[in-house]
Amino acid sequence: MDLFEHAGQKDQQAQAPLAERMRPTTLADFVGQEHLTGEGRFLRRAIEQDQVPSLILWGPPGTGKTTLARVIAQATGASFESLSAVLSGVKDIRETVARAQDRWKMNRQRTLLFIDEIHRFNKSQQDALLPHVEKGTVTLIGATTENPSFEVNAALLSRSRVITLRGLEEEELLTVMRKALESPKGLGGKVQVDDEALQFIAEAAGGDARRALTALEVAASYGGAHVDKKAAEEALQQKMLLYDKGGEEHYNVVSAFIKSMRGSDVDAALYWMTRMLEAGEDPVFVFRRMVIFASEDIGNADPRALSVAVDSLQAFQFVGMPEGVLPLTQAVTYLALAPKSNAVLTAYGAARAAVTQEGALPVPMHLRNAPTKLMKNLGYGGGYKYPHNFEGNYVPEDYLPEALKARRFYKPSTNGLERELTERYESIQRQLAEKPREPGDDG
């Protein structure tokens, strides 16, 4: 390497983003993921013993997946090959494997193949990796922000170990940023950042070290030699939320929202609702979940809940944003505090089980339609009792098929208005049990 080439590399490194310049090269410099890299933990032992298997690194952005792969390659003396699942295909895999085979033949050097966003590989691309992972031609390290159970082929999963990375704690992010402030590779002690500003950035980063360092670099550029909280806020403009509408965190937040309403925690429900909206979620999606919730988790304990959910959706569609958040908030607070019952859900489940198990049972003769004389002569509709001809507009009668007599599907709770339905339901069941037996009744 000549002097000019070396100088060019140094200049290129100086122009790299702060997050890239501060990327750790050894396990000792790595911050976070103590459950994996701490003394005696699996990944540290595997690296120290040079027995690292193929891995799937699953975790949010900025938690060190790429860095870990590079650290493993460095520590084990393996050649590091990197592919992006977004940009690469089967041809790239074959070429990388060919290079790995050549290295092994020439000097017995192993190859670590890092594939970023491995969940974006389709089935055929993932299948192309299988024989080479199985033979040990390459040690695969795949990185993904998606649940590998859903996004990675079972065959590839069975040949790899899934490692879960968590978002960094605020204290860990503060450690990362303070290192960047002092390191010659980073800001080299030339910028002073107030603790309040660092804390703000750590909170805004949402567990993402790359995001924290990028924010720090922007704040330093904006605030000059001294960065206070105001400068950090103006540089960042607003906190960034961890919420991918197509990813797992989306479903985690939605789940937290539903479970908070189910648990009658109105404040938590409001928080998760706001998380979704501020991250750009379509409000209609939130309304749709609430309409389902109104029947599934409240039902007849408060029949008005369904009306509130639907009416709030119509109000939102009428006024639009930003005022549309008001009927949405009104509906969330109502649903969260309403009495709860899942009797509607369990009733359908029980009825469906009976249909599935018993098949298409014949309709009782007295319930059949009899539009023709022949049908009437055959007994269709015979003996049907018209409820409105009786006192109270009710007469005890059997409406289920013979094989399902006395079967109960709906079991109302004693919560809210469903208490009244329970009392009426039990009264109907008692009257039905006391009904005089008709000739021909089985007994």
C-alpha cells in the first residue's frame, strides 16, 4: 500500500458516520447484550472456545447484530463475507460460497457469511443456503428484525441457533455516547454535551445505539462545541418511535393496546393508542380493532360499546384529522372502562364446535317451512307455537335438533347489563325444563 492510498483510506474513515467509526471491533468494547456476551454466557463461551455455530440474530435495529458478526469473525480468525438480502440473490450466494471453498482449500481459513435482513430472502434463496450451512462450508450469521419463527425456513432454523438481542437500556446508550465523545475515532473530546442533552437523546433513541450516535452527531453539528438540551431537541425535532407497521413491533404494540383495554387500564390503553398514531398508524386500523373488541371482550355486558365504537369511526370519517383523534380517544376510554364479558366469543365457539362435531342435523319438523300442501301433509310446521299468541310473548318450546336438546352455548356473565340477560336466560331455561312432555318426546 503506498502513501497516497493509505492517506485516502484515513480520509474515507474520517468521513464515515459516527456510528460506523465507533463500531466496536472486540467483545471487550461491545456495549449491551450482557445476557449473551457477559462472562460465562453462551456467545462469549462460543467465541472464546472458537465453536460458534450458525446463528440467527433477532432483535430491533441498532442493537449490534452486524457488529457482533464482525466481532465473531475477528475473534475466530474467519474471513468475513457480507450480503444484503434486499440486494442479493442466489447467484451472489453461489459466488460467496465458491470463494469460501477456495479459502478453505488454500489455507484452511473458514468463512463467516453475514446476511443482513435475512427474512427478506424468499424460500428458494434460503434453500440455496441450506447445503452449505449443513456442510459447514460457511458459518451463517443472519440478522433480522422479524420473528424468525415466521420469516425463516424451518429447515434453516433447525441448522442455526436463534439469538435474541434486546434494545439497549438508556444507561448503556449513555455509555456508548460518552465513549464517542472522548474517542479519537469519534468526536475526540472537541464537543461538550450537557448530561440533560445526552439523557434526551438516550430517551429519544428507543434502545437503538446507531440512532443515538447519529442523533449525537447531528446535535454536535447543530450546537457546535457546546450542546445543551435545547440544541439536541432542535436537532432531533421530535422523538423517534420504534414501530414498524409491517414488523413484529407493530403486533406487539397492537397486542398491548388490546390487552390494556381488556384489563380495564384506560391510561395504558391511551398510551398504546397514542404510540400507534404518533408512529403513523392508520387510525381506521385502530378503529377496526376496537369494533372487534367491543363484541369480543364486552359484548352484552354493555351493548352500547359496539355502538360507541362504530359511531366514533363514523365521526372520525366525518371530521378527519387532527380532530378525529377526539372521537377515537372517547371510544378508547369508554371501551376500557366498560364492564367486560367474552360470552359472545365463547358462545360462537361452542355453537361452532357442535356444528363441526354433529354435522348437519335435521331441522325439527315443527320448525320447518311449509309453503305447499304436500309439505303440510308431511308434517312440516306441524305443532309450531307462535310466541306472540301467548302471554308475555313467550311459550316454552324446543328449537334445537333432537340430538342437541338442553345443550347450552351462550353463558352470559353477571357483569353490567348482561346480568339482566342472565336472569332472563335462566328463567327461560327453567320454564323449558318444566315444559309438559309432548307425545313422542324421547325421555
